[in-house]
Amino acid sequence: MRGWGLTMKIVYLLLHDFRFAAIGLDEFAHRYFHFSKEYARRLANLGHEVKLYVMNGEKPGREILSVDGYEIKAFRPSFLFPPFMRFGNTHSLEVKRELQRDAPDLVHFHNYYLWNFPYVAPWVKGMGTPLVAQYHGTDPIRRAKAAAFYPSLRLCDSLLVSTHHEERFLTKTLRIPRGRVIRLPSTGVDTHVFQRICPPDPEPLLTYVGRVPLPSSYMWEKAPHLLLPLLKALLGLGVSAKLLVAGDGPGLPMMKASASRLELGNFVEFLGAVDQRALPELYSRSRLTLVPMHMDDIEPFWGGTVQESLACGTLVVAFNDTSPAIRRFGLLVPPAGRGAPLLARFLAETDSLSKAGEDGSDFVRAHCDWDSVASSVESIYERLRRSRTK
């Protein structure tokens, strides 16, 4: 062991900025819940020396913040590539110099489909440092990206994936050795906080929790504006339902205007940003939680809203235009109004919803609690460190 005198020196790389979420560094560091911060906090609490690198376009140079027992290091992007993208195209050459100065025992790269991953992975491995890279979502050109990123993916000591689809893609299509690909929740959930605390409201509540971005046709990004035509069509089928939107963001004024234009004022309630402590009651009161983005399946290992909702016994609805169907932990429907008929039939099965919700809650408690996720990740780190020192 080197350096800081604790068990391991760990650097987490979250090498994108937050233009897509319209938040600044201070809000991210001190007020915004993010899975990368929770990884850092929990591993620091386990006795490790932890740093989290992020991108920040607000100020020149590097900025260092101390948060919850670990450091956030923010770097100004050197350039953007490819251009005209809202997410994932920031690059900073200063990251390499900082990694050399910090000399970590292990590097954990969040989201290996970011455009800076292909050269950052060789930087890390060139230092002789174990590298863990984690899946946090994909995009329409994943196959092309994966072909270009393949040499760097092969360099990783462990690849952590949260979906069966990605696991099959890495091991069968790219032929990454199975021993390097590990199924693990992308994030965790505090099941002491997130649990059912009341029965669902008599009138079906449909809830969206998260940021409200500007409308986009990008199917792998949350698109809450598509929930309005879904609700309109649902009401047209005679289903009495109300939509709760718990979140803010740059697209909120436009979404409110759309609700008014569609004459949904009495059926949509915009709650603004909701404190984490209030979310368990909101999920518990809701009949279903809506996650308006493309998913291949409803998988509890896919973190955030999915895990929180299931922990509270509330099933999840997401979009899938090619294979809509009832799943173990929820429902996949076509986007916008086309999903209303299937959703209406699903809502009518109240007993089935209740039993499946209990199953979802039991699964999340057994496999996705943050304590379990942190312990599993720490075990992976320990194994890689021991292999390095042999």
C-alpha cells in the first residue's frame, strides 16, 4: 500500500459536465444527489482515501472541494468532441497529469461509453493501475462506439454492468472474457429510507421523479414531456388518473405550457424539486412510477428511480417501441399516447400490481441496498489490488 496511509487510494472518474442537467459545480457538490458521490462517500466511510474527478466548464483551471470525507476535483474541459452534443463529449488533458500526481491504487471509470474513455483507459493502464469501468447507459451508436472502444474495453480489469442485455453484448458480441464482466447494480438504494409507508391513493397516481430536460428525441434520455400525450390518451380511454411531476430543470416551463395546451391542468401536478426524504411517501402513494426513456427491460440493477420505486413496492413503466410487454417488475409501453391502451389494461390489474410490487421490494432489499453494493465493489477492488501486488 502506498501514500495516504489508509486501505486504498481510489479515484473515481466521472468525466462529463452537467450541461444536460443545467446545474453548476456547487449545486452538484452540495445539493444534488448523484450516484458517483454516493460511491465516493460510502467507500470513504469504509476507510479508503477517495477522490472524484468531474468536468466543470464554469471556472478556469482545476477546483478542489471537500465533501463528506472525500475530494471532488473539477477540471475545465480542454475541448469538446464530437461537437454539437449535450452530453459525454468533454475532454481534459489535465486529468492525466492529475492521475499521475495522485497515483491511485485503483481507478473506477463511470460510464465507459463516454467519448474520453478510449484514451483515458490506456493512460490508467500505462501507470500500472487496476482499472474498473462501469456501464451507466448507452446511445443509438453503441455498436459503432463499442467497435472503436474495443481496445480500451479489453484493457479493463473489471467491467461492471447492470443489465443482462449489456452483459450479453460484451461477452458474446465483443467476446470480452466472462471473468472480467460482472453483473452489479449500477447504483444502490438506502432501503432503510425507501420502503412502503402507506397504501396507494384510491385515484391512480402516476409519478415521474427526476430532472425535466428540454424536449429531445434521444430515446436513451429521459423525456418527461412524452408523458403528457400518454396521460391525455389514458384519460380518453376513460381511465381516471393523475400525473405528479417531481423535479425541475430547463424543460419545466415548456412542459407546464404543454400541459395547459393539452387541457391537462386538472390532471397534472408539478411539485418542483422534491427532497429525498419525501420521496418514499410519494412512491408509496403512486400506483406506478414512470421512467420515460427506452429500456430493454425493467431491471432493478438499473439504479436510481427504478430501485427507489421498487423498494417502496411500486412498479415501473418505461418505453420500448419494438417489444412492449408486461415484465416482472413493471411494464414496457410504446412512447407517448400509443402506450395508453396497454397501460390502461395494466392499471386495471390491481391485485397483480400489489403482488408484483412486493416481489420488487423484496428483490431490491436483497440485492440493491447501498451497503451491499458498496461491499461488493470494495471486494472487487481488494481482489484487483491483491492481484497487482502478487
